[in-house]
Amino acid sequence: MSYLDILTIGPELILVLFCLVSLLVGSFYDSIKTSGFIFLLTIGILILIAILIYISPYKTIPAFGGAFIRDAFATYFQITILISVVALLVLSKDYLIKYDLLKFEYPILIAFATLGMLVVVSSENLLVLYLGIEIQSLSLYVIAAFRRDNVRSTEAGLKYFVLGSLSSGLMLFGASLIYGSTGSIEFKEIFIAISSDGFLLGIMAGLVFLISGLAFKASAVPFHMWTPDVYEGSPTPVTGFFATAPKVAAIAILLRVLFDCFGSAVESWQQVIIVLSFCSMFLGSIAAIGQKNIKRLMAFSSIGHVGFALIGVACATEEGVAAVLIYMVLYVIMNIGVFAFILNMEREGVAVTSIESLSLYSEVSQGQAFFLTILLFSLAGIPPLVGFFGKFYIFSAAINSGLIWLAVSGGIASVVAAFYYLRIVYLMYFGAKKELLTGNMPFTHWLLLIVTATLMLVGTINLFGLEGPARVAAVSLLN
């Protein structure tokens, strides 16, 4: 291990050391003050790591013999993941304190999950990829069941663990088949082997298993079965976390594997991604219509949005990859704002997740109702909000790559999905007279709700300047 290797993985090493030291401190000095201190320190460390990654050289830097890489693609996704994790941690503190869940383990588990995400985004080796996914997944299983006195939370963690273990097994089996057929677990060497020897049957079978495992992490249909139950049963801050950072990491992994490993055999996996995209868009859009719980609705919403993102992956072009990168950032911003609101849905001090409870919420707080409406319109893709432009980039890439029917299908799915977003807006302004929610919201939640909603309006000018970095990141992946 050279000095350059250590320098390249410096941000991840800092996070590892922080997690281990915090675990020891929390174990020996467990108290409310210690937990609060570790919580705030975690936020500070994640911000520091985001800064370090941002100021790192903007060129490709391989480490450990090419098993790990720091490039523009990894930098783009890692910063997105870190910002979303920081925002969700800020949102979760008041909720955790209120329901006596602010334990020192919570921020450490979030930090470990973040570490796994950072590793997988930079992985150039099937073994490193698997290790990163497991670091992420094991932490997510625990925080899903973090509310131990709640049966639904325990059930969510158990379901996630059992099905997640199955997906990990599929990935390992696929990796072993690929290794057996190519003699390597390095992405670049696998790419070269496929280019020279062709797409052998063992590689094809391995790719199917690998995509199946990765599709589970992204909640793509038909590997979505865990998502609604886990979203509903998990503590609400955890649900918000699941809906943002892990989704970004899953799409990043899929892009990295498909293009760095199998970029020379696009025709062999493109149809699979198209099917996953089509099914995810329509199941997510249609199944959400009948939901009565807003957390389950957001689960199906996330499935639908993954389907839209997969359109860009299926394009297999630089334009398509750049569109996916832009779309995922916009998706994260919108979801952070929505969960800033959902976290404060309560009546007489009791958390409420029923969609019907939002009836006439505009009478409780016109400001909250207004900003949530903007975010919901943006999620639906209604112009001129930023969400519309996210889908516009995706559909344009699909049309330019010849997937016109898939772009049309995406447009139809968007129209269907708009129904359940607009239904919430209708209830807030014209719903039946019922017992109203409290409407209390901490300052930090108010701030994030206002900022994210405002970005949906202001961002229409130049999409926050995302197009340039997204293009650079796409080029670094494809070259």
C-alpha cells in the first residue's frame, strides 16, 4: 500500500476511524449528552469529508492496483450522498429526541452505511463492491429495526435482512460466475476479456444474477417487494434516509458495473434494464394510487422514480448517463423537503401517517401546505418546476438514443403518478372537515422545507449548474 493509495482513500479512512472511536466512546460513556455530542460530531465529520472529496484532484486516481478509484463520477455521487445524509441527520434529531431514540448507535450506524456507499461508488473490483454493499446493508438492517419497542419496526428490519441476504447471495453467485468465465474480478480486466473473447454463457448468467442483486438495492421491479413494508415499519427519519442516499448509491453502483464491466456488451444488458425501467415506472405509479399511508406512498413513489432513472441507464449513452446524474440530485432534493414535512405530521403529540389526516391542512399552516404543494408538483414533473426538467433530460436522452417508445411510456407513467401527488394537494386545500393535525415544525425543518421548495422554482434557471459536472462525470465513467 503506497502513500498515494492512502491519500486517495483518505476521506474513507477518516470516516472509518471516526466510527470506531465513536463506538468506543459511546460504549464506555453512554449518556444522553454523549449521544447528542456524537450525533453533532457525525454531521461535522460528514461535512468535512464532503469538502475533502470536493477539493480532491478532479482527475482519475486509481488506488490499490485499480480496485478503488477517485474520479469525477465517484466525486459527483459521493458529494450527493454526503449532503443528503447530513440533511436527513439534521431532520431526524428532533424526532429521535421526542421518541427517545437518540442513542449513540444511531449516528454511528448512519456513518457506517455512508461509508459503505462511498466505497461502492468508487469500487473497480467485484470484491470491493460486495464489501461496500455489505457495510451499507448491515447498517441499514439495524436502523430499520431501531425502534425496538415497535412490532412494525422489528418486522421491517427482519424482512429487510432476510430479503437483503438473498440479494447479496445472488450478487456473490453472479460475481463467482463472472470470475470463473474471465479469470478476474477487476472491472477493467473483465471489460477487456469480454471485448476479446466475447460474451460467454457464464458471463451472461453472472450478469443476470448481478443485476438482480443490484436491482434489489435500487428497489426496481420485480425486486421491490421489501420496499413498502420496510418504509412503513421503519422510524420516519429512517424511511427518509432509505428514500434518498441508498437510492443514489444503488443507481451509481449499477452505472459503474454496467459500463465499467460490461460496456462492450451493451446489447446484452440493455433490454433487461428497459424491462426493469418499464415495470418500475408503471407499478410505482399505479400501486401508489390506492395507498392510505403516506410512507407507503413514498415507497411506491421511489420505485417509480427509479424506473425513470433507469431510462437514462438503458440509453447507454453519455447523454443518458448525464441525465441520470442530474435526475438523482433533483430526486434527493425533493424527497428531503417532503420528509421534512412528513416528520412533523402529528396530532396531540402522536405521529400520524394517514394521508386522509392531511384534509384541510392549509387551514393549519398555509406556508407548509404551499411549500409542500410545490415539492409535490415537482415530483409529479409539472412544468415549470425543476422536477419537469429532470424528466425532460431523461426523455430527451431516450429519444435521441432511439428508445422513443420508452420515453412515451415514461410520459404516460408520469401522468398516472401525478394523480396521487395531486390527491394530497386536493386534500390539503379541499378535503373533508376532520380533526386537524397540530402543524408544529422545528426551525430546521421549516428551513429545509422552504429551501428545497424554493430550489424547485429558482433551479429552473440553470438547474443549479448541475449540467456541467454531470457531463464531466458521465465522460469519466464512459472513457
